Amino acid sequence: MYQYTDFDKQFVKLRAQQFRDQLERWERGELTDEQLLPLRLQNGWYIQRYAPMARIAVPYGEISSTQLRTLAHIAREYDKPAPELLAHAQATQDALQDAQPGATLPAPPLRYGYGHFTTRTNCQFNWIPLSRAADVMDLLASVGMHGIQTSGNDIRNITCDALEGIAADGIVDCRPFAEITRQWSSLHPEFSYLPRKFKIAFNGAAEDRAAIGWYDIGLQARLADDGSVGFTMKVGGGMGRTPVIGSVVREFLPWDQLLNYIEAVVRTYNSYGRRDNKWKARIKILVKSEGQKFIDAVEKEYKAIVELDGAPHTITQAELDRVSSHFVLPKLKPANLPAKVSPQGQLYQRWLQQNVRGHKLPGLKTVTLSFKRPGSNTGDADADTLNALAQLAEQFSAAEARLTHEQNLMLPWVHESDLPALYEAARALGLAQPNIGLLTDMIICPGGDFCSLANARSLHIGAAITERYQDLDELFDLGPIDLHMSGCINSCGHHHSGHIGILGVDKDGKEWYQITLGGADGSELSGPAIGGKVVGPSFTAAEVPDVIEALLATFRTLRKPGEFFIDALRRVGHDPFKQAANSARRPKADQESLAEQN
Amino acid sequence: MKLSNDADLAALAASGALEGVDRIELDFPKFTDGRAYSQALLLRRRYRFAGDIRAMGDVLIDQLVHMYRSGFTSAVLAEGVDAAAAERQFARFSAFYQGDVNEPRPLFARQAALESA
């Protein structure tokens, strides 16, 4: 992973100092709430339903054991609501539950004391009081972590494929380019007050595992015939209320022009993006409404940057070499720990099949630890788990781990000979479910239990589906399925790109759920990025697990041998699936009698 | 000269309208509206405007460093603003990663120049 220079370390510390100064001025009344808002957002601090939420950046998902231990410390010592606050929050959630008799699902209690891994490889905490925010940022800065631009209308934390630089199908290691872009975008004087947030993703492998079609800027690395590196650049992708796939603006942008061209795109957006309507302010709306005119304007601006401004941010070979050298290949040695697991055992074999992937380096594997397990919400790791992960990474993966876009944690440097011992250790921690890529490996946002934007809760639905699909034979028989769920149209749970998508909506203060089918993130399994289509009127929470079951039953009936869900859906069309989903609706009378029984 | 946030700078510069102007005032209708940063940068870097560029409107001290780096040379602050707090913002960071109007070279180019010197 990237090793910080003295400048990088100092920069993060000064940023924490600046934030402390801003918070202190706010406490003294020198800054209004409104004036503090973008400043705290640009450091990753939201005010959510019941408490502040801190979003900590983990660039490219890469995290060290030392950093994991710091997150564990924060989870234990800081992510704690006052008893009255927790009681109030739980009572409010209980009232929401009680107001929907027969229409909802058992809700897990509100939890605290954990970090939550997000689809953009950040780590979130939900209960840290603002009065302790500055201390937390100092603590993070001491291990090179921060919340810089994890929120706000700026260039957000940059993401990559979780296998960047180690993938068996890797073309170019994009991490140095992403890091150069991250540094360029950090505290950018011109681009800190854009019309809306701006997200950039890189993918350096043959397969798109970074969902780049769904980003404001998506960059796919390519090699030209002469071996030189460049990027296919897509602009204007995004989810939200208006899902759009990015348009290609450059088929092959030479690597040294990366920052100059991004500057042209962002300046055009900053100048012409809509600021009158939050829902129309993303760059995708500008690209969609202006089409070729937008691309022409960007090209004109790029030309001016190069010809008139002297292209000061042209990346030099020396800089690429310097940053590349900071992505140090760690010292690799096997743990050689004893293991009792039977290599032919079915569970172990399934784990090898689902959770272990090939590696660029011979003799090494990547191992994904599953954070989709019963009794715990998607992507949540409490203090004990975070500490255990730190130790696991130290023992088996050169003290490095990576958060993945699918909200799991991957160990990137595992020796093949260590797989049995790692399996045993992961199993003891409850992190060895062999469900990576399968139905229960769901992407889920925190939803209406925590988020102030959410229209509906998502965690209870996740819990219900997890419980219902514990039979591994069944999960393996169903094969790979992307199930994504968001608690509102902001789409943090990427429902648009799920083969099956679930979207929480609010009608008259009650929670309802729209089901979509056929979305794709752009991976080999899913095919080119596309948004799913709604099956019909929305369902109650209580109906959702039955709808999922009906969809899967239809799939089982219609599939050809060995056919995956997404392929069967595309071959057969949505109609039989729609019918099945709608047949899972409970008549209103049933719901009422159920409510009486309860 | 007052310029609106949607003024066509290229046309203005080409017409010679910026020549002999001592000061250009750029507007922040809300402090979260960042169009004037791009305008100031272009006026300095591309159209070589050498006079004063003044930030008007909703100008707060936490954006002053961004303004200065984008090419603003003066700003009208609300009454009663703590001048010491404003100065602290300028003293905090010794350098930034990306180039700006005052130092067009990004950090890496500056460091490379130092090393080869």
C-alpha cells in the first residue's frame, strides 16, 4: 500500500488541526451551523438521524494492521451513544416498527461500537459526538488517516478495483495514477465548491470490477500497440434519481494528460453545472442535456489548458516513478501455522471456490473475508473484530488488508500454503462464510436506522434475507447473484446495478420497497453497466423476502443447466419474473389479520 | 468592473474589455457557489489580468485561502469578523499538492526542481 511521505503525514495532521479550529469557532458561535456544514462535510462529518456520522477515507481500500487497530480503538472508545440518546433512538425506531403492524419484519436493535465498510471503501462510525470529533481526527492523523473529501460538493475519495495491482487479469496498476489524482484533488482551491459531489474511479484490469460506468469520471486503463499506458475516460455516470451510464469522452487519453483532462472536465462542470436544483446538479445531468456540446466544451477547455496555460499538471515520468515506488511491495513470507482442516472437506472446498482468487504473483492468493453473516449487519466490524483483522492481516498478509466495494475485507498477500490455517482462523471469527458473489453477499446501505436521508430501513430486510438463505446447498445451486439494496433514491446501496435491486420509498410515513431487475455494475458476470427495471408497485417490508423467493423459484424453473440468474433473466425477459414477484403480494386482509395475531 | 458568474471571459478578453481595468469584482451569491473560483483562475492564468480581483457577496474566512490561491487579491468580509482567525487560515499549510495561480507548479514539480538544484 501507499507509504506516506513526511509531507503527506504533516498535511493530514494540519488538516485535523484546521478542523479543530473550525469546530472551536463554531462552538463559540463564530460560525453558524450553515457555515460549518460544508467544512465538516469536507472532513467526513455528517449529522444523521440521531448522531453525527464520521466517514473515514480508505483510499483504494488499502488499510494496514496499525490503521485497523486505530479504527478498533475508535469503535471501542468513541463510537458510543449516551444512554439517554440510545434509549431515545431505539424508542423512535420501535415506534416506526409499531406503526406498521403486519407490514414489516423483525428489526435488529440499534448497534454501536463498530465501523461500517461502505461501497466506496470508506469506514463509517455512527455515534461519535461532535465534541469528540477533533480528537478522533487527531487520532486518525497519527496513523495517516483522515476524512478529507469523503463528503461535500467536491472531488470525493477515489476508488479502484479491490484487486488493483495484484489481479491475475491486471493490465496496469492504477493505484499510482489514483494516488496522483487524489493528491491533486485534495483541498483543491478551485474545485472545493462544485455544484454537487464528484466521484472518480479507476480500473486497471481486463474485467471492470470498479463499476466505472456508474461514476462521474470512470477511467479504464489501456495499453496502446506500442505498450504506452492510457485511459478510456467515461464521464457523467451516476445513480440517484436519474441513473445514467457514463459517456466515453476519450478512447485513449495518454497517462501524462490525466490531470489536465480531468481539470478540463471539472472546470466545465463547475462553470455550467446546475446549482438551482440539488436533484439536477450532478455532472450526469449536464452531460445528458448537452450531449456532444458538453464534450466539445471539455475538448476546447483541455486544448486551452495545454496550449494557453502551459499544462502545469502534466504528469512527469519522474513523478509516476516516485509515487509508484511508494506502493511498496511488502516483505512476503508464509505464516506456516498448523491447521487441522481437512483439505477435501466440502465447506473448505466451497470457501476456496468462492472466497479465494488468483494473484498476479505465483504462490499467492487473495482471500475475501465475508462480512455478510447472520446476527450482524452488512459490512460491520466491531472493535474485537477490527483488532482480530489487524492480527490476521499481520499473520497472513504482510499486515495489509483491503476494503472491497462489495463491503467485505480482502487479504491481498496470502500464501497458498497458508490457506488452511487462514480458513480456520477466519472461521473462528465468523468471517469464513463461503458466500462471496452469492445471493447473501448483498450490498446494503445503513438505511433508515441511521441515515437522515433514508426513506426506509434496509438492515431488517438484509437480516431477513440472510436468515432465510443460510442453506449453502441452496445458495450454491442459485449461483452468483448481485442483490443490492438502498434505503432511498440516493442509491448508496447501488440498487440500480443489482441483478435484483431493492429501493426503500416512503408513502404516508410508511416504508415501502420497489424491486428492480436486470441491473449490472459492469463486471464480467453482469455485463455492461445498466440500471435495473422496476417490476411493479412497491411492496411492504414483510413481502420483500417472499418476493425474492418467488423470483428465485421462477429462475429455478426457467433456467437452462448451469445458467446464471442474470443470464436467464435476459434470455427469458422480465415478464415471468414480474408475475412471480406480483403474486407474492399479500392481500391486504391477510396483513391485517397477521397484525391482529401479532 | 463587476462580472456575473456566467460572464463569457473568453469573449471579454478577446474584445479588449479587460484592458485598463484596475479591479474586477466577482460574486459569491452563496459561499457554497464556487463558480467565481474558476473565473478568477482563468482571469489570471489564461487572460493575464494583472489588476485586483475582489471577492464580493457571501465571503467567509474559511474560503479565503482557496480564493487567494485561485487569484483573488482582495475580499469584502462581513463586519465583526475576527481578523486573527482569518490570518490563522493563511499560516496553517506551508504548501499544497496542486499548483495554483501564485505557484502554478504542482508539489511534485517544485520538489523535483529543488532536488535537481
